[in-house]
Amino acid sequence: MSNISCFKAYDIRGKVPSELNEDLAYKVGRSFAKLLGCKKVVIGRDVRESSEPIAKALADGLTDAGSDVIDLGLCGTEMIYFATPYLNADGGIMITASHNPPEYNGLKFVKAGSVPMGYSSGLNQVEKMILDNNMGDKAEVKGKVSTLDVMDEFINNLNKFYDASKMKPYKVVVNAGNGCVGPALDKLESKLPIEMIKVFHEPDSSFPNGVPNPLLPENRQPTIDAIKNNNADLGVAWDGDYDRCFFFDEKGEFIEGYYIVGLLAKSILKTNPGEKIVHDPRLTWNTVDVVASAGGEAVVSKSGHAFIKEKMREVNSIYGGEMSAHHYFRDNAYSDSGLIPFLLILQLMADENKSLSELCNEMISNYPCSGEINSVVDNPKEKIELIKEKYSDGKQDFLDGISVDYEDWRFNVRMSNTEPLLRLNVESKNDADLMKKKTDELLSLIRS
């Protein structure tokens, strides 16, 4: 076997038990600890049924390699990002498959300081150690496992990102999707002046209301209904491990992640003028415009958390945003968070005395976008070549897939890292009809 199917570009993810199981989790623990020479590793897990046995096997592998393990129990991925540097650990591992169906699970890794570890930055070596059965001898002294609740410290750490005294008593629908965010929201509730209307709030491994993935249009209706039924000012829904949050305005309209990047950049630059904002190349014009207007400097980076975090460290950026609803903060160990954006948007609404729809309407009409549209294709590379040829009269860029800019519209097409998919994003300047026309034109080429 030349590779292990669940090892992906950014993490480990696969079906349980055919692709990911306790035996593999044990070997991953042994190899990770040996590779990084770990003395102390923080682990945590999401609500899935398979997460607890995988966590136990992982801890067994880590301790057999001589590393102590601090187990945070049920938590969000950003708690691992917080706790790894906070507890001065040599690494952190989160057991989660985020928004994947219940039969999946996975592992996300960081090194000391919450520096990300993906396939090209260490996971490939872990895979090789397992395949070569080169995990080293068991340590003479087995490490210890201790459990620790860092929820209070984690919630207090968020204080530096917002000022509750500047918020208004908004009525906010919060949809946890039966994932892990409920307990964190309960802790935050007493610190904020808002009224939370809780939907699917309890963590539940059976996901009785569907897998927590607000990107799926069919999963949005409960949030929309709750906003309308309660006359709420805002709706927010999280994915399973709450490293991403998704916003709905007071009318129940879903707001594309692209525009949230603009709002967060604006919010942060209000108090930090002149700072650099990193963004992905899929949709760019609104972000560049907003950042320039707010006195910041926009810096483009290849999409994907490893690339964004690397670019942020390189240019000392205060915030990085992806249209896929990943938002990264320098003061959060350059890591993504699903709670900081929630807090910043609440404060921005109060600060500007505007509803979310009022904050977004101008951006949406200035730069209408298609949102990301996925197409399953047999020959993604050939399709990219066809697109390159057909749109050769535009300004082309190959930082991430292919981006082509014209005077009044632009698009990006990129291949998925993990599936035979092409992902399309189109935007225009103040012309929704042109954007729709060009989206249809590109889709017919991609799907023909």
C-alpha cells in the first residue's frame, strides 16, 4: 500500500471503520509523538459516536510514545488552537469530521504554537512512518493522560476581540446544529447583552436534525424560520466543530461568506488602521475595495487554511478571511474561529447602528457573486485548459486554479483537493444580470 486513503491535504478524514479506525488512530498517535518529539499533546473531540473510542486509541498511541496527554473532552477545534499554546504543549489534535455525514470522522493537527500541520508539512511523514512500520519502540516510561476543562479560560480569551458594553440587546437566533458549540454559547450568554434563541442546541451524536453543515441550502430553513417566528435581529449557524459560522440577516436571508470577510475586515480596521488583511483569490473585488476604503492593505493568498495562515505569518496580517467562512485572527494564534466573527459582527451592527442587511446590501449590489458552485467532472485538468484557452483575452492568474479578470466581471475555477470536482466563483461590478449570464456560460462549458 503506497498511501492511506484517509490522509488528505489538510487533515485525516474518512469513513469509520473502513478508512479510519482505532488501530490507525493508535498508530497516528505513536508516529505524531515520535516525529515531533512530543512531551505534551492536547487532544479534544467532537460529538460523533466514533470520536470517544478514536480519542482513547489516539491517547494510547501518544502515551506509548512517551508523551503526556491533556484531554479537553468534548470541545470545538478552536479550543485546541487556543489550548495548545496556552498549555505550552508540543502539539494538538482534534478528533472531528466537522460537517461530514455521521459515518465519517477525522483528525486535525497543529504543532507547538498552533502552527498547522497538513500533508505537506508533516502528515506525509506520519503516513510514511505508519506504512513502513517505523513508529519506534515504545517509551520506557508511558505518558500520563489527564483531563482538563479549559472552557472558562477559552471564553475569557475571547474578551480581547470585543467589547460587550458596545453591543445592543439584540435578539439572535443561534443554531448549534446539535454539534459542539452549544456549551460555549451557554458560557458566552451571561457575558453578552443579547437574547439567544437556541435552535438544535444540545450536542447529539445522532444528528437528529441533519448533519451540521449550514452551507447546504436544505439545512438553512430552521434558522430562517426561527428568525421570522421570533422577529430576530440576526441568525447564526455553526458547523459541527464550530470553526466556521454562517450569518443570516433579520429577513432570514443567508449572507455569502465573501461579504462577511468584507465586514470583518472593516470592523477590525476601525480600531487597527493600516493593518494587512489576507484573503483568498476566489472572490476578491469587494474585499480589496472595503480594505482600501478602511485604510488597510489587502494581500491575496492561495485558498486553504495552511496557505492563509502561512501568508498571515509572513506579512504579519491581523486578519485573514476565506469566502468558505473560515476566519483567522493573528491574536488567536493565527487560527480560525467560529466565535470571534459572531462577536465582531454583533459589535459592528451596534457600532454602525445598522442591521446586517443594511451593512451588506451595498456590497452585494456593488459586487454581486455566484457563490461557490461545484461540478463533478471526469477530467478537471482538461476542463481548466479549455477555460484557459476560451478566456485568453482576459487577465489570467494561476495562484489557485485559474482566475480571469475583465473590466466588469471576473471568475475563478479551481480543482478540489479531495474530489473530482471543479469549483466555480463568478462576480461582477454592479451587474447581477452579467454575473448570472457569465456563470451560466462557464457552467455549460464545465459540464458539457
